[in-house]
Amino acid sequence: MTARRRGDGHRVVRWLWTSRLLGARLTRAALVPASGLWHAGMSMRAAAYHRGWLTTHTLPLPTVAIGNLSVGGSGKTPMAGWVAKHYVAQGHRPGLLLRGVGGDEVLEHREAVPSAIVVANPDRVAGAATAVAGGADVLVLDDAFQRLDVARDLNICLVSAETSRAVHWRLPAGPWREGEAALERADALIITRKRADHETAAQLADRLAPRVDGPVAIVQLGLAVLEGLTSGARYPIEMLAGKRVVAASAIADPDAFVAQLKRTGAQVQVATWKDHHQFRDEDVAWLAHAARRADHVVMTAKDAVKLRGRWPASVPEPVVARLGISFERGEQDLTTALDQVLRHDA
């Protein structure tokens, strides 16, 4: 199947942050002054909060924050959902707080954890108040490792094993919001992997573990099941073997999604848009045309929430690739830390 990319701005970024070719190295060198300014700004901001020059607000409920050191693709949303589901299983009602950029992650959380109070508000203090009013008794903050303006009882940092291929520059010359020294703020570390192998993830976990005074876990984020976009019917991942598949995504790390689909034995055509893209009618029409020519259009859960109710009834429905979270190290230690958050508040 002929590969075709639509609106793929990710290629330039991946080239800039991972390529060792001369052109990429020269471009990164030109961006080093901007990276220096970013690093200086983040360092001054952290110092201002540490010294009390800027106020850190206490939230009204036990709080778990989840974030990362790099830009996108580390699995923050599925891990925040996993934490929320853990609390639901314990009989609690979590408030899931996030900025709500693009709206897709808000819908994804509401679909994945329907009993949670999902609040999209850049002001986490106001968002917490909304969650409390809705009946929440514990807070889970998605994408909040750099949110130094609010206190948390457990600070979880995710580091993607895939970033081992990236250069170690700060934004914009590299993907890093903060360096590894910022892990000293973390109470727990989770190494996530999608296309990286277990050995790469384990080596990264062992190297970073001394920086964290708390649990260190390794999680594989893999394709678990396929689900019909409109019917909700479930199918095994093995259904894709040997089939012509269009991998449609508007996420931060489309390469991982494509690699996961290729491992099923599918013949994959790639259709990507920028992260948080709001699908237009012409995008839906393009995907519908692709669905008629391929065996399956496969999309992520993050993208599916934006297409429900918009898919033409006359066209075979896409299937949604649901991620499964599989712990390879540290699950018990992490769940113990999550439970202690509530015990300390009792």
C-alpha cells in the first residue's frame, strides 16, 4: 500500500530532535541560544517557588500529580486514567484535573473513567474547587509535573524510554522541558515504553533510580484490543495481521502508534495530523475514502472521541486501538504509594 502522510509536521520535529545528520546538528546549534533562555527561565521559576517568592497553593483534597520531563508521547493521559481507576476500585471518586488543550484528552478521560469528575481548567485551584463540588474525594492532576503553583502529596514523573534516541537539549533544540536533575522533585518514577524494548527501559530505570526517593516502575503501553468506533464491538489485535490498514492519528508520538500496528503484521499506510488537531469535514471525508480502499482505518482513543457521531453510516466503521497498561516492574510499590496518599489524609 502506498504510504501517504497528511499534514505531518511531526517529521520535522523528529528529524530535529533525533537525527545525527549534519543538517539537523547545524539547525540544533542555531537553536541553542533559545534553549539556553528556556533553561534559564525554568531554573529561575523553580528557584522562585522554592524560595517562596511565588506562591504554591494547597489543594483541598489528597492530590497525585502526573507529568513528565519531555514534550508529549510519554503516556501521561493513560497513566493518569490508570491512577484514577485505581482509586475508583478502592471506592473513591477521583477528580481528574487537566488544562484541556484541544478538548480531546478531556473527552478521552470522561470516556475511560466515567465515574471520575473530569475538570478542564488551566487554573488548578479553581478546577479543584469544581471537583470538590462534584463530589470528588481525591485529585489526580494530569500533565502537572511543572505545575509548581500547586502542592501535591505524590508527585509522579514519567520518562519515555523512546526519548533515549533524542538529543539532550532543552526546548526548542531538543524535546526536554527540564533536565534529569528535576527528578529530585519526584516521589515516584515511571519509565514508559511503546516501541522501545524492555532492556532499554530497564537500563534507563536503573540509571535514573538514584535521583528519586520513591518507587521506580516500568510500564509497557501496548495495543490491547480493537473497538468499533460506532458499534463498540470488540476485536482481537490479531485481526489486523496481513490486512491493509490506515493508521490515522493526531498525537504527539505517531511513530510509536505506527510501530505498534506494524508489529501486528498489518500493511500500514500512515495518515497523521498535528497533536490535538480538530478534524474538519474534509479530514473525515479523506478518512472515509481511505476506509473504502483499505481493510481497516485504525485510530487512537484520543482521536476517536473527536470523530464519534461524525462518521458516515455508509462507510465501514474505523476501529479504535485501545492501549493496555502492563507493569514490568514496581506496580506494588506504586499502588502502595497511591494508597498512602489517602491514609496520610485520614
